[in-house]
Amino acid sequence: MVNKSKPEAGLPREALAKWGHEHPLSIVINDIVSIFGEMDFAVALGPEVEDEHHNFDALNIPAHHPARDMWDTFWLKRSGDRSPDHPSDDLGKKLLRTHTSPVQIRYMENNQPPPAGGLKIISPGKVFRYEATDATHEAQFYQVEGLYIGKDVSLAELKGVIKKFFEKFLGSDVEIRFRPSYFPFVEPGVEVDIKFKGKWLEVMGAGLVHPKVLENVGYDPKKWNGFAFGGGVDRFAMLKYGVDDVRLFYKGDLRLTDQF
Amino acid sequence: MKISYAWLQEYFEEKLPTPEKLADLITMHAFEIDSITPIGHAASKDAACPPTDWLLDVKVMPDRAHDCMSYWGIAKEVGTLTGLEVKPMIFPVEGDEAVKTSGLINLKVKSENCRRAMKRVAIGVTVGPSPKWLKNRLESVGQRSINNIVDIANFVMLETGQPVHTFDLDKIEGNSKSESLISKQITIRNAKNGEKVKTLDGKEFILDESMLVIADEEKALDIAGIKGGAVSGIDDNTQNVLLSACNFDPINIRQTSKSLGLRTDASLRFEKDISPTLAEIAMDYLSFLVKEIAGGYLASDVIDFYPNKAVAPQISISEDDINRLLGLKIKEKEIEDIFRKLRFEFKKSGFKNSKKPNFYEVVPPIERRDINLKEDIAEEVARIYGYEKIPAHLDTPRPSGRGVSHDANFLKIEQARRQLLAEGYSEVYTYTFQNKGKVELANPLAEDKKFLRANLSDGLKESINLNIKNLPLLDANEVKVFEIGSVFGKDEAKSSEAESPDASKEAFREEIHVAYGDKKEVKEMKLGDYIKDISKELSFVQSAEDVKYKPISIYPFISRDIAVWMPDGVESDQVFKVIKQNAGELLAREPKLFDKFTKPARPDDSGRSGGEGRTSYAYRLVFQSQDRTLTDEEINAIMAQISAKIGQNSLWQIR
């Protein structure tokens, strides 16, 4: 799908100026889509404003569960809220999605029953976290989420797919490892580290889709299982190109874009 | 949780692996260790002065906080991972037959949110400073010593993960007017609306009826499960103590803690759903230490309200289940070995004469409340076996046969992006949070980021202004930018209906827009409208495999122009190269050709014969440093160097 050759190549220098530059995050997202596309993953998108059901409950993160503390959330103000600092606990609250995982839920809800051959989606998108910003933290950033639903899907297959992705994305010498972790929507849940330029770096969360998540979307966990993974696109771009401050991606500054 | 290595060692007869090895083992098989901090003579790397201890910062995940926010919990994990034996938590408690808790206290529990309540009385204790070992333990994890009784309670919580509390028995009202210690009424109940409790640190909290208190007949003694009250606190004159270990509904504790804005070591543990079985271990431990350190007489009995006993689940799982989920081929013997390390009880079951594989009935330890499904067992096996041993399989092609069909919007976005790039627009991303818009946040990060953007144009205009300032540093000769992204609005018709408190009826509108423009004009439209008019033939063009990002300098740049006459037939490349090669490292970007004109061949004024035309090439050079402000003088010197080089070629002439 992606033509890797620069059409600019071979054009006289004067003509180069006529082409615009693409934002590095767009480039990275297209790389990701292209690599996973070769493994049959299709792009799925979802809304940035979400409801609690898709962002939390259906992902096995019920209200009042301590795991909710893992996602600092922006809530939308409603006319009915008593105080802006403490949005009421009523149903129907809207929020800015804190991860791209709700796209999994929407996709599965809309594909009933799952196609006989299973399904494979990859969802890049903007997400939001209520946190102070610095060179490595932004309140808005991009994530990419992958989901594979099939029969007898194993952790070894998850490792195979993630390994292939990083080898293609960062180079065939990259090493990956799994480490124990916890995300309510997967079980087993793992952290994915890559060894890049001699250092182990945490780059993804992953695991086998939790049976409760399957139940929540109406898939029979006795017939279906699968894996899911997710990582930060900004971080991938920072690693790959050596960008030192995540905030640069959102400043509208061509001094960044121009380098790509 | 910060774990002292020396303290953890107390759980083992045998020596633990070195702090680094231990941290690595825990990280790869249980929890990430964020840091290892040497303590004591540590800071110096002098081998003659080795550290006396190390603090391991263990990142206990929310699903294990119920059994691992404690030394005992971590010790059991370490035991599982190292094979070292963990000392049992058994305490020789000697009660005095003459002292009966049930004679002094009458306990009533009036809320289902209290799942267990254990009470024991200790008479004639001596409150005073803690022994040195206890002080040291608490101080090693950054806790201040208060007095022996309070310190013991804190210590027991850190050891077992079970919050415990001590009340001054004589401050509990109820028949206190008579000198004899006759049964006092203690009730665990919902607070009254508006009921006030002053906590041990002197702060006052106003409770409501969703919250729990432990109360005597007149007043609330504490905020149950969260913080002790000042009215019943231990002081230097305390002689008789009520020891308490309870278990509360985690959701209730979490809600109370959130609405009071009061998070304590106790609430953080209770909200994680610790096992009610911990209470009995903690009560024994607390009783033992109080008697040991503060003396006095322990009651021989413990009041134990525990209506619904915790039961460990029984989970069926086969060898095949485990291997299928993990993509492994672990043998039965190895699985059973891992079960034993995890202290799982298990027995093999199966159908005789059946080809179905045998399966295990597994019962996890009662304090492990996170293990309920096959998948949970598989995870336990995987992490103990080692995730590094799981192979990477990519050899199971799935019949897709239909090709990959991407989301329609994604394809439209791509198409729009290619079109705009081809027209010379560069892509920017700007912030979703703006100072105006239609959709407001309940909890914005700042006043000027209260709204979700209603358009892309405002952000794009800011981007254009920023980039115009930096134009000499940029590739193009004018600023042309675009953004594709979501904008947010509200459906006007519905929101004007009424100020309906039912927000779900408020119609949010989220749309993907395309905006592009330059300093003169910014255009914005819906993605679908933009797509209608453009060609679909543009191929994807990006590749950035070789890009190495160069940090953006915060220092000002200096730009200089140079124009050179070149005889016809000489490529501009040649002069470009000379300029670039001599401009040095301060050159911020490639010299930019900004003007070019040709004088046709004709005899010139000096009367030389004509025949050769010439062309003027004008380049703009931009200089900038990553670490300082440049001076005119140094740039003048660079320009002089470039001019000198150009001058060496007699056919080139600087204008």
C-alpha cells in the first residue's frame, strides 16, 4: 500500500520546495498500518469523545475499581453537574478516551458474530490523559491498539506479531521481551520491552483478551479468544527519530515537520 | 511500595540474592522494580563503607495490591521465585484468663460493608517510646515513630498488609462513670448525615450516611477503615487498649476516601479488597507485639464478627488449556512444580476411559483473590515459568482471503493528506484543548484549555504566525500548512430545547475536518466535502527511514544572502556546493535559492565580444547555534570565507 520511494527523488532542487512535508506522527502511523496490514490487520477508528461503557466498563474496568486510577481522565462538563471538580457519578457521562482500547469494543459490538476467520484490527488514534505536561508527558497523544480475535490464539502468537512489527519498524536487530503486568482487559497481561540502542525500554502493554471483555461484547469465550496490544505512537516516533520532547508534535511548528 | 531489603531478609533463614539480582527476578516474574536505593553509608561508592540496606521501589499492580502491599506478601512472592522458605506467620499469643474482651466490650455491626471485625482488649499496658529495632524499621521506610502502641499498629500493617487500629479503651464512653470496667457498647454503623469526626492529625471531616464509623454510644471514634479519631487516640496516659482488625467492603472504602479526599495507608489497602483472613493473622501479631513491648495483660478471647467466611475458588484447568493459551509445551510435572511454588492446592481429576485430557482442580491460597479463571492460572504459570521462554510464533497463517479493508475515514484522511502534500502544504498537529469552543471540560488542565476545539482554523492560524517568524529556517519560501483532525460541537437544536440535566440527551458532534492555508487565508471543511473534489490517483509517498531529528534551537538565527553571477552552462549546483561546504556547522539548513535571473548573451559595456550569457543565483543562508546566540562578527567571518572561495573561480562573480 505504501510506496516507499520518494517521488521527490531525482527532481531538481528547485522542485523539492513544491512538496509539503508530512508530520512525523502521520508517517509513523502509516508505517504501523503498513506493517500490520501485511499481517492482515485492518484499520479501525473510533470517536475521541467516549462514554464510560466503551472506555471503561466494557473493558472490565468497573466504576469504583482501583484499576481506574491507572487512567487519569478528562470528563466533559454537563449542565447537570453539581460542581465542575466533581462530576457526578450519574450514567451518561462523557469523557475523552484515555486509550484506543474502546475501539476494540466498538468494533466487536458492530461485528456480530465475529467473522468465521476471526478478526484483526489496528486502531491508531488520539487519546487524552489528565496529567501535567513535560518533555515526556502530554495531555494529548497518539496510541495504536491492535486486536486479534480467533480460535485458540496464544501468547506465543502475540509475541510473534509484536516481534515482527518492531523488527520492521526499528530494524531487524531489535530484541523484545515480555514481562508480567496488569491491564484489566487482558489476562495474562504483559509489558512489552524492546532492547533499542543497548537499553531495555517499555513500549507496549499486551495480553490475551480477558474472557469478561468477550462476554461484554457478546462473544462466547468458550469459542473465541484473542490478543490485544497497545502502545504510544509518540514514543515510537521519539525512539525512531530521536525527537526529544513530545510537546513538539503538537505545536504546529514546521521546524519539526520540515525535517521529515 | 518501598521495601527495605534488610527487613525483607527477616522472612528468610537463608540469604536472599543480592538486591540487584532480587530486583531483576521480581521484575521479570512479578512486579517492576522502579529503583534500588542504597541506604546508610551508601551514597559513597567506597567499598570499605558498603550500604547497610537498600530500598526497592516495588510497583505492585492494582490486581495484586490486595496481597502484596506488605512485607509478608512480597516475601511470599520472593519465596515462590527463589525457592527459599518463608518463615511462617505464627505468633505465640498468651492471653490472661482473667481478662475477657467479651466482658468489657459488646460489639454490634450494623452495616454489610463491614465484612469482618475482630476486637481484643489489652489491660495495663505501658505507653512509651518504641524499642530501637521498631523505630529503625519504621524509619527505614520513611515513617515517623510516635509511641510503642501506635508504632506496633503501623508495623503490623506493613508486615501483613492488614490495617489495624488501637483505641484507648478508657476514652470509649459507656458506663465509664462507674469505676468498674463493665461492658462498653461499640457499634460499627453508617455515619449520620453531618456527623463530624476529628482525625488523629486534628483535621475535622463531615461525614454522610454512606460512610462507616466505629462508634461508642455517644460518638464516632474513627472513620472506619480510613483513619483513627482524635477522641480515642493512644496517648502517654493510656493504660487499657482496644486492639482492632477489621475488613471492609472495598468499594465503600474507596468512595468514602474519594469523597473525603482522604487517602491513607489503610484506605489504600482496604480498597484493594484484601482477604478477610488476614485479620486473624494481624490480630495475633498485634496482640503478641503489644504484650511483648508494652506489657500488661491480654484478653484470652477475641470477639470475631465474621458472618460470611471467605472461600477460595476451585478452578478446573488442564495441561492442554495452559499450553494452548501460552503457546508452550510444558509437561505436567513442571506445571505441578509451579503450582507447588505458588502454594496452590491441586488434585488431578479426569474421566476414566475418556480421551479427554486430565485436568487439575486448583485451589489458590485464600489470600490470592485475583485468581478466579483458567486464564488467571495460565498467567501464574507463565510468569513463574518465565515469559522469556515463550516462543514468538508467526507461522499460523489465517485464511483471510478477502484482503485488508481499512476504515473508510482512514482512507479518506490519507487521500486528503496526499493531495495537500502534493499541493505543497506541510502537515501540522495542533492542540485539541482551546480557550473557546462549544464543548467544555469538567476538569480542564488550565483556564485557557477549557474547551475542545470547535474548528481547526484557529490552531492553524497560530501555527502560520509561528512559522512565518521562522520562515528563513524553513524549507519553503512561504508558509503553507494543513491539519486533518476531529473538532467538537453540540447540536444546536437540541441543546437550546432546555437546560436539561439529562446530559445524555445533549448531542455531541464530533467531525473530522480538513483545514489548510497560508498567511492570506485559511480554508476549513468537512473531510467528506474536501474529498469530493480531489483526484484519487495520488500514491502514498512517505518514507523517513533515514531521518535523524535535529533538536530545534531556542537561540535566534541570523540570515544572510549571497548572489553569484555564473556563466551560462554552469549548473547552479556547483556554487551551491561551494557555499554549503564553506558555511560551516552553524549553517542551520541547506542554502535556499530564492532568486534567479539570466542576462542573455550580448556584447557588454566594455566592448568584449558577446556570445556568453550569465545567470545570477541568489541564496539565503541561515545560521543558528544549539547553545548560544550568534554574533554578527562571527557570521561576517563565515561569509567572508565563502566569498573568498567563490572568488577563487575567475568565471564566477559575486554581485
